[in-house]
Amino acid sequence: MSDPRSKSVLGKGLSALIPRIPEKSIPSAPSVARDGAPGTSTMEIEIGRISPNPFQPRLDFDQRSLEELKQSIKQNGIIQPITVRRMIGGTFELISGERRVRASQELGKRTIPAYIISVDTDAEMLELGLIENLQRENLNPIEISLSFKRLIDECNLTQDQVAEKVGKERSTVTNFLRLLKLPERIRQGVRDNKISMGHARALLAVTDEKKQLKLYSRIIDDGWSVRRIEDEIKGKDPKKTTKGGSAAKPSNLRGDASFQQLETRLRHKFGTKVTIRKNAAGGGEIGIEYYTADDLDRLLDLLES
């Protein structure tokens, strides 16, 4: 049985186990970690000796972002080492950093800097891998939802405990978990960034799956905003506003096709009305509308992610 004290530290992520040091100071041979983290070391290890993380929460690896990471590694090297645990036969199992490993492999690198930490059980490996990826990696909402569910189902954590370990509000964890109730087609749309989490949350208010899918098609085909979906669900007339029933004004785009495309992309990303206004000097401003306090919290989560 593992030491409960190490378990409580484990739940806080790798930052509780390993010091954050710049790559230039990483030694080429193993060394004992600082800050009272026994069993932790850093070294250059051969990429060919690293096996994938069996508990990897990431389902999709975007090739475009991988290319950007490759360019960053070319210019700056690996700024943050990957994290592994030592296995039998001189091999290692990845805990976090699969994108860095993939990018390094594609660049033809033979070795990669790594933190080597002591993890006694698969249960600890699962918890540590999931929490570290949630804290550090740019996961999509469905990957986050599935990670939360695994922490609850396989690590026997409550929603409150999950929220504490990943530094989120309990309501945030609950909202992510609710996404898993959506039909697979809609969940895939969230994974592929075709619709925002705000869109998905709005669709959860509909209990009939056929109607959910019909509304989903309107989002994809017609670019409906979260507000438009909410109005449709409530039976409101989209041609009227709350002030005097006048028709909604079109967005202020000055007829520029490239700005129209950008505005559409931002509208899909944030799930709400977005306007771009440019001035004669070449600058301008972006306006993002929100309608409730919850909607503002949702937008802030998106902007901070």
C-alpha cells in the first residue's frame, strides 16, 4: 500500500514532485531532485526506450499545432522536459509530454530531456498522468470531460476532489461531465472544434436527441450562435430584440471578406456574437457579446485556456 502522504502530494500534479528548472541547467546524467522529492531525477534518455502512456487522455493530435511545436523545438530546444517512470529492462513509460516526444521524433532527435519520477502503482500512474495533462496540455472539452470521468470512476474521486486537484470550481467539473450525455455526433463536433462548449451546453437543455441533432446541424450549416440556439429552445422570435422588438443589426465588417471569415471563425469558437471593427490607422477592436453571468464565466474560461 502506498504512503498516503505521497498520495496527497501526487494529487497536486508534477509541480509538487519536481522543480521547474530551465532546460540549460538539466544535467546529462541522473541527479537527485531538489525540494525534498526523493526518487526524482532528470537526464537525457533515448526516445526509442520510451513507451506511450497507457492512460493518455488526449484523443486527437492536431498536426498544425504539432508543426508549430516542431518549429519551437528547432529554435529553442525542449524548454520543459517530459516526465517518465522507470520500467524494467532499462525502458521508460511516458507520464506526460507525448506531443514533445512526437515532435522530437519527427525532427529526428535521438534523445530528449526527461524527469524520471518514482510511481509505485498503476492507480497512481493514472491519477498523476490525468491530472498533469489536465493542468498542462491543451486538451479539447471532450478529452477534459473523459479525464474527469476517469478520475472519478477509476481513481475513486468525488467531483469535489477532482475540482480541488485540477484547480477548478466544482461547477466547472460538473459542466464538463454533462457533455458526455450528448450524442456521439455532437461530442465529435466539440472535439473537432466545429461547435463551442457554449453551444454544447445549450444543446443539453434539449432532452430529445433528434431535436439536439437538428439544432446541431443549424449551428454547423447556418452558424447559429449560442444565443440563437437558446432563443430557439425557448421559442423566442430571433428577429426581435429585447428593446422595442426591432430587428437585430448586422455585424460591422466594412465589407471585407477576410474579416468576415475571421469573424465567423471567432463566432464559432466563442459561441456568441463577435464583431470586428477596424480603423483607418490599421488597428481596431474585437467585441465579444455575453448575455448572462454564466455566459461571461464560459467566455473567460475559453480566453484563459
